[in-house]
Amino acid sequence: MAPRLLLALAVACLAADCRAHFVNFTLPTLPYATTLFEPNIDNATMTIHYTKHTQTYATKLNDAILTTCLGQGLALTPLSQLVQKVGASVPCGAKLCKAIRNADCEKAVRNQGGGLFNHGLFFLHNLAPTGAQDYETHASRALRDAVKQAFGSYDTLKANFSTTAAGVFGSGWAWLVYNPATRKLSITTTPNQDNPMMGLFTPRSYAILGLDVWEHAYYIKYQNRRADYITAFLNGKIINWQGVSLLYAKAVNGQYPNLNVLDLQQGPWRVMS
Ligand SMILES: [Fe+2]
């Protein structure tokens, strides 16, 4: 976009609320009471983590869309597709160019977009109130077969996931992912708010279950005892296995990258134009 047109658009945005003309990422009301995760995750953490931390990612991403990302052709891009552009290249003439050309915009999409996407996955598709679901009853047959193929057993999956999550240095996430190249599940980690489907990672894979191991996710209740938090997540019956199964089915069918901002069963993210 020409600098003069970009400046005109920025001025117009200041003069009138132009947010209505762009994707505006909003947080839906959680589909459960935040008190229902005791004793595994305390109410204060659930509340602050969603209404403060997650909201901040949405606010900062929306701000970036209207500032550093203007002219990048991203204004109407759904979140799941936006995140995949980080670190990715696209053909431009005879060579490859960065999918997000502006470095500040890419940084914002990586950190704020990644943060919003990861937390959306965590809160809206990976968590269920304590005791509401269990693996044997609520995980699909297809997912349980895939777990058995990849890990041998669910107990081995949990042991590997626990070790991996505990080993994240600093802030980051542990993931159960589907790798479309091998067509198998595996466990991986990403630093900060990166996601395995960003173009930063080869091969790209699609997260179906994530655990936030930033200190803000557990410090009020567990302080330095991250291992206890991980154990509560894996053994406290707070995983939404129906949601994980649905994400797995989407990933296997090649639909996961095309999801419109994870518009799935519970609390879909709304994209307003
Ligand atoms: Fe978090």
C-alpha cells in the first residue's frame, strides 16, 4: 500500500472508529463457571488468566491490525490463518517473500495473535470442569486408537507429556499435536506464545491439546510447583476430551488450518466485520 494511502487510512481510523471495518477479535463468555475447576485450577487463576491475560492478547492484536499491520492484507484474516503466516513464505514473482512483510506486524501476530490463539484453544477447547469428562468415556475411538499407535498407552502419553511440560524452560506451552506428514500424534513444546503450526517450525503440526506453563497459569495456587500443576491437569479430570477429539478429527481431515478461528463446539471465537 502506498505510504500516502496508508497515512490517509490511519488518519481516518483516528477520526472515526474504523475498527468496525476490520476483524475485531473478541473473547466469548466462557461456557462454564470458573469456580468449577477446583481443586485443580483455582478460581482466581481461571478468572485473571482469561479476563486479564487473554483479553490483553486480543486488545493488543486488534491494535496491531489497525497500526503496524495496515497494508499487509491481513485485516480480514481469521485468527487460525493469521497465526500460520508467522515465519511463513509465499511466492512473489520468481522468489519467495515473507507472508507478513512488516517485521513489527509479524512480531505482533506472533506474540499477541499466538497468545490469543493458544489461550482460545486452552480455555474453549481443551478444558472442562473438574470431573465432567474422562479419557475413556469422552475421547473418540479414533483419538484413542491414534494415542495407542503413537505412545502405546494413555498412561505413556501422560508420562511423556508431563516430562515434556516440566522441561519447558521459562514461559511456553506443551502440546499434543497431529503431524500431517507422519499422520501421527506426538508431543512437543513451543516457547512464549508460539504455536506449532506457525511457519517457524518444520514440519508444521496442529495442536489438539495444549498446556500453558507460563507462571501466570499456575502461580497463585502452585507457586514454584509446576510439576503439581501439570499433574493436576493430567489427572484431575479437567481435560475436554470431546473438544480434543474434534480437533483431532479436523486435523486428520485437513480442515484444521481452515478453521475459522476455531469455530467449534464450545464458546466459538467470534469474528466481527
Ligand atoms: Fe496464559
